[in-house]
Amino acid sequence: MSQKTFTAGLLGALLMIAWPLAASAHTHLEKSDPADNSSLATAPQSVQLWFSEKVAAEWSKIVVTDSAGKRMDQQEVISSEADPEHIQVDLNPLTSGTYKVDWNVISGDGHRVKGSFSFSVQ
């Protein structure tokens, strides 16, 4: 086997091993409170999000809107150095209805990750 063939094969093998690791490196939402599609008897006072890794709270957004598109969160994302995977936003008083949560964060590797979910208050 020539040196070129060996080097090309080695690089190919390393790439095959590293590719899934790089693809799974982005943070993802592990859980939320309220949970996606939950129906609550009592209105929550905040929306809390937990991620698979540390997120940059200063660059994060959590926007909660009612069915008319009115913003219901207090706009300041709150985090703690003791729990850097957790962020939250406090809410204005909610009435019965459906609410949408849009979030976006900067993960530890510098990539922007975003998502949304909804919940309802009875």
C-alpha cells in the first residue's frame, strides 16, 4: 500500500468518525416548563427552558405571545451561573387561552439554535 493511499484512507476514516460528533455538537432543548402542548389549570409565572449544554443568556431570547400576537413576557432572559443550561423569562399575568413560545439561543459552540412550542391555560 502506498503512502498516499494510506494517508487518504486514514483521513477518510477520521472524517467518518468526526462527522457524527460535529453534527451532534449543537445544543438542544431538553425540557421546558410549561411543557410543549400542555394544558394548565393555573397560569405559570414564568417560562423555563433547559438545554443539553450551556447557553449564552445574554444573547438568548424567549418570546411568549398570546393568540392575538401580543407579547406576554417581561423580555429579560434570566440565567444563573450555577445552572448555565437553564434560562427563563418571567410572564405578565396570563388569562385563559393558547400561548406560543419562540426561543433562540447561542450554544456553547457559537451556533444559533431556535425553536418554538405552545401551551394553553384553561
